[in-house]
Amino acid sequence: MTTISTSTVPTNAECRSLLADGRTLTITASRRPRANRADVKCTVPNAPAIAEHMQQVVRLARHTEVRLDTRDQVVLSMDITPATGERDWELAAVLADRMVRGLYPSARTSAQGSSDAWHLGRVAGTVTTAETLQITHLGALSGHADPSAAVSTVRTWFPLHSGGINDALGWLEVSVFPLEAPAGTEEDSIAAPGLDLAAQQEIRQTLAAARHFDGKGLHRWRSVVRFGQPRFQGSSYQLALVMADRLARGREFVPRGRIIATGCSSAWHAGRVETVEGREPKLDLIFNQVNNGDRVLLPRDWQEHLPPGFAAGLRQKGASLACIDRIGMI
């Protein structure tokens, strides 16, 4: 891999995009020492929702980069505001972010394209410099193969709230991509776009601690965590999160159906699984929504309090059950 000299890395970079109304939007990226600030900051005139979306796009698009360098903060801004729902500027934001970090040549560039799978490096778009390049994935920018083949993604399910008639099983998804060199800080390598800062921090701390228990899990992966429903209650999703991460990294056997799990821990670094609130309504919810081939994981503390016939009923539905107090022993 070609190493770009720091002397050639620009402090500022621009990429343009044509809006639907014919105006030309310029996205400017600037780079400065991070100094404990967020890795990416975005501003859009009078449109905080678009700025938040741009931040999510850029963070997700970084997932298939083989190197992780968090020394700098990148600030991106738009000179005009696109219409709500317009997304063809997304590729321009991704390119501006790469230009200012020295990962793509800084030249007069325009781009059109968007994606619902930036974390896989997939995009349908065009990049125009001296000539026009049609791309379907970000690897094509440097003549490489589609990077999505190297992304391992696993989805698990958990009760969104505290169980009961109005609750549902929500999904979370962990995608991991191998790093070329060890990450300096494990938590910096984990992104959870779309969640509030407290939830993001809890997710990073949970995964970093659970990987510490692995012995071989730290400093090796870029990770993206996505939730089907970003509004959930409490920390009972943690066991589902840890299991999705372990499955994505090849640390567990893949079940025939879904992993449905609830549990948390104050000591993931020791592999410990602890109880969560709402046992009875959550058990009812899981029992009613389980399908053939599903694997249900519950805290060991619940084993003596399962309703009569619960385990037998799951088996009759073709599902399996384990009540655990440790990960890695499932």
C-alpha cells in the first residue's frame, strides 16, 4: 500500500455536487488536531438534521478503510443547504473527507451519489475530475476490489423496552472490518451513528471490555453498530450486542435462526453476564415471538424463575435456550 507523506496532506479540501435545482453545492473539509474533540464535525446553514446525516455518512464510509488514525478532527461544511431528502451530495462529503486526510487526490472534483450501505463501502455514483468515473463501491476509487467482501455483519435481537403487550423484539447489527495495523484506542475504532452520545459511549465501553475478555479481540477491527430502532430502553441489549460482535469476529457458532438475547454486565472484561429488569414480560415477549431455529440466551439468574413449561415450549417451537453467567461458554 502506498504511504502518503504528511507533507502532501492538505489542510483543506473541497468537493462539489450538483443539486436537483441546478445549483452547485461545495462541501469544504478542514483538518485540525483533535484535542479530545469529536472525530468528525459537520455544519450546514440552518439545517442541523442534514449536518447530523452528513456526519453519519462520513463515519460509516470510513468503515472499510484499513488504517485508523484518530489524531485529527475533520470539520465539514456546506456553502448552501440542499433540499430535505436530497442525498446525491453524500459521495461528495465522503470524498472531501478522504481528500483532507490524504486518502484521495486533492484536485478539482465533483461527485454525485448516495448509499444505504456506506459501512460496506457501497455507492452508486459518479466522480468527475479530468474524466468521469462511474463507481459502485469505494474500492473503485483506487482500482481495488469491492471492500464489502471483507466486512462481516451479524444481526441479533433483544426486547426493545421492558416487555409487555406494546413491546417488540428489536434488532442490532455489528459489522467488523479488519485493520491493517493495530488501532491505538479500541473505543475510537467503534462507531454507533444515530444514537445519543451516552448510548454511543456505553456501546463502545461494552464492546471494548468484552473483547478484552477474548484475549485476541482488541485493536484489530473497525466496527459499526447499527440499531433497527434507535430508541430502546436500558442496557438489556448488551448481551445481544456482545453476541453479535463475537459472531461477526468468528468467536461463536452461527445458529440456524436468530440469536435473541437479553442481559447486561458490570464486568464484561471478566465475561460476566448479569440479570436485567422486566424478567416476566420479557419472557412472555420472547416466547410469543420465537421461531424455529432461534437461539435464546438469558441471564443465569433467570433459570430458577422461568415459567412452567417455558423451556419445553421453546423446544416445541424448534428453538433452543441457554441461561448463562459467562460469555464464551454457550
